[in-house]
Amino acid sequence: MQKALLALTFMLLPTLLFAQTGRVFDNLSMKSKILKDNNRKYAIYLPPDYDTSKRSYPVLYLLHGAGDDQTGWVQFGEVLRIADKAINEGKATPMVIVMPDANTGQRGYFNDETGEWRYEDFFFEEFMPYIEKEYRIKGEKRYRAVAGLSMGGGGTFTYALHHPELFSSACPLSASVGALSLAEAKAYLERIGNKPVMATDAQVEAHYKRHNALELIRNLPEDQKKAVRWYIDCGDDDFLYEGNSLAHIAMRKQEIPHEFRVRDGGHNWTYWRTALPTVLEFVSDAFHQH
């Protein structure tokens, strides 16, 4: 009898292991009136028990960097393997992970200087409501987090600082915090070519103040300083190390609680793959009851 049970266990083992695997879809899309584009793409990770349960899940919006699209965290970040492992080991709670495409039409997570391209408006007014209606997601601040790398780290800073009422946790990784001065911002726009022709100096300055993480941190209202749990991570060899360190210092001066980690590494996927398990654990801590 024991031998038969043992043999049956070995026969069912592949099925049991398969049942502990989440699913990723990396070529989904939705319509956007704001961006005048009928094909806004996104990828999504659904946790292992999504198809077998009727429960709703917390959500992590995971933003890619410049040069990638919604498939970056899937292909290079190995989100399926890393999330499955963290969930199966009990280090992260089952969650839905949403990865939008910010590399179509115009690169970036922000509205542009003139208001012609309104990606941030799209994200909050169309994309987030669509996702949280389409999937079984808990639509409350406590169960919503945002994270991202490089350009997506800058998006993480800005989205959580603009909307602390929407996110329980924010995890910028190797973040592009923005130009370190207004003069540097103007020089950058002139270097890339098109915007200085279209935007006035006043528009450039307003855009800088609204999308520069250091400016936003320095001017964060007192009642918002503890609204979001922050985890900031940047490699010691990263070319964006200075900006991340200045963000840490600015948060210290403003007495904004946060975790700041500097680890051995550079601006690459090897670094971000090792950061993701900690991010999943950190955001899960807010999703849990204590």
C-alpha cells in the first residue's frame, strides 16, 4: 500500500509542481483615447492560484526602463520565475504584477512639456482603472504598489509622489531622478532636439518642477511624508548613483521614512534581477495584516 502511494505521489509530482506556476501574458493591449492610440500594450503576471480561486489580489505596477517595452521585465527580468519562487517560498504574497509599455509613440511615463502627449494622464485615468476592472484586483491604496528600474524608477518616484493616496509602497531601482538642475533640464531638451522648439521656458520649468524627484521630495507636504513606504536601491557602480544618493539625502532632510540600499553592481539586468525578490517581499509587507 505504501509503495503504491509513493508511486502515485511521484506520478502526480509534475502536476503538483505545474500547479504552483503563475502565468505571464506579454502582448496584451487596450484602447486609449487620451493617447489617440488603439493599441496600448501591456504585460501581466497572474499568480499560481489565480485560475483556481475566486479571490481578489494586491497589485504591483512594475515599470520598465528606456529602450525596453512591456516585455522587458518578462524577458530579461525573469518576472515569472522570480515571482513564482518568492510566492512559493512564502516570502511574497500572491499578487498580480502589471507591466505597461511606455516606449510607443513617445518614450516615458510623463506628460510632455506642451501637454500634447499625456502618458501620465493615460496611466491614472485609463490604464489603471481598466486593469483593476479587467482583473480580480483589490482596488485600495493598501493593496497597490509601484516599482520600476531606471526610467521606470523615475516614473515610480513621480507617480508615488504625485499620488501618495493611491500607493502603499514605492520601489525605485537605479532610478533616473531627473535633471539635477533646471539648467541641466533645458540643456537635455536642446540636446534631444524637438521639445525646445515647441515648449516655452515657462513650460519647461513647470515640467521640471513637476517631474523631478528631488524637487518633489523637497516640496512634499508635511501630511504626505509618511503616506508611502519607500525602498530605494542603486548599484555602487551605476551612472545614476549620484541622483539616487541625492534623493536619499533629500528624504533624510525632509524626515521622510525610507529604506536606501547601495549594493555591488551597475546599471544592468543582473542587478535588477537580484533586486526584484526584495521588492516583492517589501511590497508584500504592506499587503499583509500585522
